[in-house]
Amino acid sequence: MRAQTLGRWRAASQIEPFAALIGYPSGVSLKIYDSAAHSLRDFEPLEPGRAGIYLCGATVQGAPHIGHMRSALAFDVLARWLRRSGYDVRMIRNVTDIDDKILRKSAEAGRPWWEWAYRFEREFSRAYRTLGVLPPTYEPRATGHIADQIELIQAILDAGHAYVGDPGNVYFDVASLPDYGSLTRQSLANMTVDESDVEPDKRNPHDFALWKAPKPGEPATAAWAAPWGRGRPGWHIECSAMAGRYLGETFDIHGGGIDLRFPHHENEQAQSHAAGRGFARYWMHNAWVTIEGEKMSKSLGNSLTVKAVTREVSPVILRYALGTVHYRSTVAYSPVTLAEAQAVWERLAGFVTRAAELEEVGVDEVASLGPADLPAEFTAAMDDDLNVSGALAVVHDAVTKGNTALGKRDVDAVRRAQLQVRSMLDVLGLDPLSFQWRSSGGADSAHAALDVLVSDMLERRAAARAAKDWPAADAVRDSLAAAGVVVEDSPEGARWHLEGR
């Protein structure tokens, strides 16, 4: 069934000359910076008209901070531009819901690891929605693909690139693979490792875990049966297995934060190559967010959660601040950054709102403009490794011309300017009159605000239910009911709607 599914996804594009006849992009236009090649490359997909992307998603150990959103936003823009350019995009963004940190933090909190992981998976989903990140084609969980991981580990063992340690750990033998280190252009001889923290059953301190035997004190539910004994997967094998399941053994683009290049992405590539898989043909890495010159991370104690930030600033301002800096450039986050983003957004949204008062362009028409219909400078900027700064310069120029047309009450010119401005902003996920950001619709804005408030109350209710504090959980539900909010529980979690709707 898996082969048939992948085959159907690939089927329509075997004969390149027919690409233009069925709406596929013609010729090479998009150039992306391939981190493995250290250079710009023409994007030539494995299959004409189709693009497969694997994006390293969340490790759901805690609440999402703005650093996590940097990667999500960067690759959201990539997917939007590819789709606007005519590609059928299959985007896979994983959820790592089992690892050392999740086990440790859940134990410290006295909660089951699976409950802890699911709690923060929901928070990540909410953060993506809050910032207008389009959902991926599929979002697989690591724990849902244990069989795929065991199959891949066995293939690596059979190929002679891994070994079983004691008491049932499985390690990748880095010295056995000639191209180990090729992604980050490192020689194994020059790599260093903290040997004080190396498992005694490793043959080489650089070897990494494919499968981990249970450690004393770990919950029995965090282990699965395998030919080498009960245990759980290593971090790296999870992504290789999920990428192969949904994109095939060779696919177009692998993305993620630059801090994942080594060891995570290096090891993903190594174990996939060891199993005879081609794996990613292009590697794209986004830079991180800094605060006062330091990398955004929980370990530095300077994390800013999406929930906390969006209580102080509109989500669209946060999206603008994080998502309109070139993906390979660092975002220097500060109150000044937010103030500048708000000033620019008010100018852009102000023009769109005034233009729509004369005649509003429909969202379907906004989404219908392809690269050939947009200003050539905008298309050239986006095709130049997603140069969003250059693209925004074109947007600002169009807004200036649109404001001039507004002053002259030239309805046709205003409409054309509104259509182009909104279409260009839509590529960046920033159309002011989209459902996500609509500034002129009071009902939509009120519903968005209500969603934030109700979601916060439902989180408190879920926490009370998990702690078996039934009176507190019932009190939250009763408060919502008194306000006309109906709560429905389902296997996927609580949902809400207004009474009578």
C-alpha cells in the first residue's frame, strides 16, 4: 500500500515535455541555497511539478517559544511560494514525542510522559495557528512509526553499518561510512566528543544511538519490543524513518534550523545513506533568533513563549518581525524590532483597508495570481533563494503607487494595486484581508480574540482533568457555558463553538 500511495503521488509527471500542458512550472527559475553544497542551486525537483519537503518539527518537551517559530515561518513561506509557482507540495513536519528530555521533564513534573508530550504538542499546534502557519500535508509522531524505525535499523545492521551493544543498545558505526561528515564538511578525525559522557558499550565515542535500551527508573510505557530487546528509538533515526515513509527513499528538500546541521542532520543523512537511501537532494537551514546577541534557547533562560508574546503584541506583528527577515539571516529580536514591524504593518494594512473601502478584491482572486502575474521584480526576488527583503521593497513601491491612486480616486488603479499588494503579501502569509489577519471585519477579529481566551480556559480545564481535580474542571466548563460557549470533548481534545452555531 505504501508503494502504491507514493507511486500515485509521483505518477502524473514522468514525461517532462508534457509538464506545461498540465500546469506544471516550466523551466528552472527558483534558486535555493543548498547547505550541503554551500552554494545556490537551481531547484530541479525529483519529479516535475512536485516538491517533497521534510521539515524537522517540534520536540514537545515544553512550550513553544519564538525561536521555534522561526523555522516554521521560514518554511511556510517556501511552501507558499512553491504552491504559487504551480508546484504540488507535499510538506511533512514531524513531532518528536519521545526522547530523553521529555522523559526527564515529565518525571520532574510527576506526569506521564505521553501526557506531557501531548500537552505541548497541542501548544505547538496552537502557536502555528496563531501565527498563520499553514498546516503541513501530514504531521507524523515518532511514536506512531516505531515499526518503520525498527525496519530501518535492521537494514543498517544488515549493511554492516551498525552493531548491537549491551544490554540491547544499537549504535551506528560512523567509521564504517566513507561519507560520514559530508553534509557539514567535517573529517571524522577532526571531530571532538565529550568522552566523560560516552556509554561504555560504544566501540567509538563518535558512534550514535539508533536504539536505546531502557534505563533504570524509566517508565515501562516508554519502551517497545524489538529484535535487540525492548527499548526506544534514538533521536536521529526517527526523522529518517518518517521522511522515508511519506516522501520516499529520495526526496527534494530537507529543512530545519541551522543548529540541527550537526549532529542531527549529519546523522540522519548518514544512517539513510547506510541503508542505501538517497535521502535529501537539497538541504535548507534557517538562522536562529537572538536576544541581546545570544541565540534564542531554553538553556540560556531567555525563552519567550508565543503565548506570552502574543498577549503583548498582535500575532501578525510577531509574524512580520520573525518572517520577513531572510531565512538565512539572524533575527535580532527586541522591543525595537516589534515597534518597527508594527509601523510597517500599519502602513501596509492601512492602504489595503482604504483600498477595500472602494472595492474589495476576493481572496480567491488574490490567490490566483501566479509568478507571471506579479511584478517581475517581486518574482525575481522570491526566486532568488526567497529574498523576502527584496520582495517587500516591491510591495512598498506598489503601496506608494496605490496611495497615489487613492488620492486621485482612480478606482481601477486602486483595485489593481490592492490585488497585487495583497497577492504579494499573501505569499508571505500577510494578506491583511485574509481570514487570519482581517483587520476590517469586526466579527472575525472578535472571534479570533475569543478563540485565544477560550483556548486558554480549555488548557486550564485539561490540566485540572489530568490532575483529577474534577470540581475545578467542571467550574471552567460551567463558566464557558454561562457565556454561551459549548464545549465538546473528543479523542482529539476539547472543541468549542458558540451556542446555536
